[in-house]
Amino acid sequence: MDVHKAWIEPDLTIKALSKRMETTEHKLRALINQRLDYDNFSAFVNAYRVKAIKAELLDPKNANMTILAIALNNGFNSVPPFNQAFKALEGITPSQYRTRAGGLAKSSWRRSDNA
């Protein structure tokens, strides 16, 4: 996941990832659930996505990018699943995170020209 950034693919499935890893879905699911302690594949992938998004929200070079653009660039297809995953992992919304972390005081869900 770290090397190939597979989480960027919006439609990533456990089947596709297991093929890339040259293992079975069963073994990959067991690794994710038992060894890595994620509830399911979606939670596993979303953890990578949110981690990458948090880093991008803190990066000053992304100050003009909307939160939506950053989320879309990291594999989310739409706002509701992104907000739900982010809040479940961080306990706050992406906008609150960006503001509290010293990012932009106001962030927009509209696409900017830089998105």
C-alpha cells in the first residue's frame, strides 16, 4: 500500500489488491482483520486515504486546494463517504482538522481552479 499507493484507486477491491499482492483474498482478509486489526477492507483502505489526506491538508502548497479536491485525489468518490470515514477516524470533520491544524481558516467544498 505504501509503495504503490493503491488507496488512490476509487474502486479498489480486495480482489484487485490480492491479485497485485499475489495472494488469495482469504489470506489478505485474514491479515487485514486479524493481524492489522481492521474491521473490514473498507476501513483498512480508508485509514490509508485519511492519513494521506491529513498530510495534504497540512501542506502549505495545498492551501488553495479544496478539501474535496484532496479527497478525490486520494480515492474517495464523493463527500458523504469521505466525511464519514474522516470523522470516524479523527473525531472531527476535515474542515475542523484543517482549521485546528493551522491550515486555512475557511475551506470550501467547491472546486477551485487549482483542483
